[in-house]
Amino acid sequence: AQSVTQLDSHVSVSEGTPVLLRCNYSSSYSPSLFWYVQHPNKGLQLLLKYTSAATLVKGINGFEAEFKKSETSFHLTKPSAHMSDAAEYFCVVSPLGTYKYIFGTGTRLKVLA
Amino acid sequence: GAVVSQHPSRVICKSGTSVKIECRSLDFQATTMFWYRQFPKQSLMLMATSNEGSKATYEQGVEKDKFLINHASLTLSTLTVTSAHPEDSSFYICSAREKQGSGTQYFGPGTRLLVL
């Protein structure tokens, strides 16, 4: 069965320091992987997606993620956090051959001034 | 591009009444739309998958007679919560997948439902 695990429910960083949000997936075949961001009481915005092309995926707002098959990971990073990055982040796996999304439990990012 | 809207953004209703939520893809045709429910500080739970012109496919544990889904066109899907009760209060989010595209889903801004 496909699943996705976000290892940290909460992450706090200081403004200007790097961000690392961890995500591991389990999948029998190479899935599509996504990161979405949700600000309070808002819908989800796509940050980036991996669909079996380049393993290092660049997204919006300076975020990027690296697909590592050997580690079954798809961690989200950003070199320098901004106050506006404070939000909930979801890692999503979409199994090959389906259009369904399987959501991780989310990581709440807090950015300290 | 790829904008999805939802209406209303917020609704308060009395217990026993029905509430309709609309989900529209504004600048693309959506073969498939999805309805999710999100409880406070939790992840999204898929309720049903809606394909244009056919019956929706409901996830296990979701009552299809309570959550009526209609996908009458390639740009509109509706979710009707029938005979709403306080436990139906939640944040409902729809998403849409492009007819000609990858599996990427584009999400609406969500509808906050409060049943008194």
C-alpha cells in the first residue's frame, strides 16, 4: 500500500535560516510526489511536484525538493526562511496509474523573528 | 492559470437543513474533481472522486446519501450536505484535475461549514 510519512509535526526556524521539512514515502512503483502549502483557513497551493523527470525539483518561493529513490525520501528545503513561510506543509504521493492523492499528516512551520 | 474557486467561502446553517457548495475550475476543463474534508489541525481526508457526467465514487465510510455530489459540466461540481448536523461542521475543500494534463490537482480555497 502507498503511504507518506511526514516525520515532524512541527518545525521552528529563525528568519533567515534554512528550512528542512522531511517526507518519506512508500510505493511499489515510482509515484508522483508533491508538496503543498496551506495558510490558515485557506486552500492548498502547489509548491512543487516530481513526476520522474529531474530528481531535484525547484518550486515557487525559493523552495526545492530532492527525490531520493534509495532513501524513499522527498524532503523540502529552502535556504533562507521568511516570515511569510509560516504555514502548514503537506507532502503528497499519487500512486502510479491513479490520480488520487495520499496526504501526509502535515508539518506546521513556525518562523521566529 | 489553473484556478479553482469555491462558493460560499463560509456558511452557517441550522441543524436539519441542506447546504450546497460549488466548486468551479475557472480557466481549465476538469475531467475529475475531488472533495476533501479537513478537521482542525488535521490533514485532508478524501471524501469522493467526481467524474464529469458519471456518478461519484465515494471513499469507504463516507455516506453517499448524505454527501450528494453532482458533476454536471467540465467546470462545475457541487457537494450538497443533506440534513446537516453539528458533526458535519468542517472545512470542505475541492480540487480539480485538468482534462489535458498531468495528475496535478489544483485546490479551491475551501468552505467553512458550521452547523448549529
